[in-house]
Amino acid sequence: MALMRTKMDLTEEQVSRGIADLPTSTDPNVLGQVFNRVSDSSQKGISYARGSFEPDAISQFFFGDISASMMAAHAGGVGLSMCVPQHVIEQMELILCLQNTVLKPPADKGGLKRMSILRKRPDVSDEEFQDQWFNMHSILVKRLPGIQGYRQNLVLDGARNAAGERLVDGMVELWFPDGETIEAAFRSDAGITTMTHAKEFISEINTYLVQPHEISGCA
């Protein structure tokens, strides 16, 4: 993935024109590409500490394994900035993730997609973070009323701060039919339980509604 922050907000015309010309990778290792433009950065039903990095867009490239992703990156066949002009990008952070599909997204990709940036608590190890997130937390999230899809993306490598801590430890993808359902889900008993558990291993959560544009078929 690439998390991008631009120097200025992109206009609808710029985005529409850019999406029409989005490059499709010819690298055979690339299974799919998705450009997610941030449309709303409100917390939508939760109240949680946020990190300082606020992206305008998130690009995703899908591979069968880590080796294939490294080969594609080394060959230069992956344009991670996608439709965003290089001179407009203020900051772009690259992250390598292991994807875990907990609840398969709706086939028609309808409704709303919500993505979240997670940072683990400093007193929680990488192993404990993965265990808490992939096991107990995934069970709790699946119980949210109205949820249509849920993917976890565990960050294996990426940018770090001066203290050596990763800027991102996990990326969440959630699908809901609409904004009202998201609000109601996290304010329900199941939602309150889910967010109470989150405090045991997550220090920051940045949430975004995104407009996904699939560039080629992805699993």
C-alpha cells in the first residue's frame, strides 16, 4: 500500500481525469490495483486518539506472496502514486502488508468502504498485537450489526519514526451499506464491547470513508 498526503486538495475534475487515465500494471505478479480516495475523515461512531499522519488517498496493490511483491517493486512495474502527480504529493508512506480476510466484502462492492490506520500501544509487542487483532478482535468486529465485509492488513514493513516505531501497524477495511449503519454499529452493545477491547492493544485509530476505484480485478 501507499498512504499519500497531498500539498493541496484534489478537485473533482482532477480526480475524475486522473482515474480515467490510471495506469494498469503490466507486471504479471500484480493481481489487482485499487485507488482509494479519502472522502470523509470523521470518526463515524467512535471516539479514539488519532495519529498525526492524515492521508488524502490510499493505493493498494495485491500480490500472491511477499516475494512477488518485492520482485514487482524492484522491477519498477508498480506506480504506487497512481493518478496523483508527483509534484502534488507532500508525503507518501509505503507499507508491506499481510492480508487477512475475516468477512468477504460484498460481491457488488456497493455501500460504503471504511479504512482505518492502526498503531499499537507502545507496551504491546508485535506478536501480541497480531494475536489480539487476528483472534479476539476479529470475532468482535464480525458481530457488529450491519457489517458487510472485513479485512485486516497486518503491516510487516514500513516507515518508522525517530524512535524506531512503525508509523502504521495495521490497516483495516470495513464495508457497510451506509453511514447511518456505521454509526449505529459502533454505538451498539457489540460496538461498545469491540472498542473497549481495542484499548487493550491499540493506541491510535485514524478512520476514513473512501471512494474505491478498482483498476484491475483483485481477489
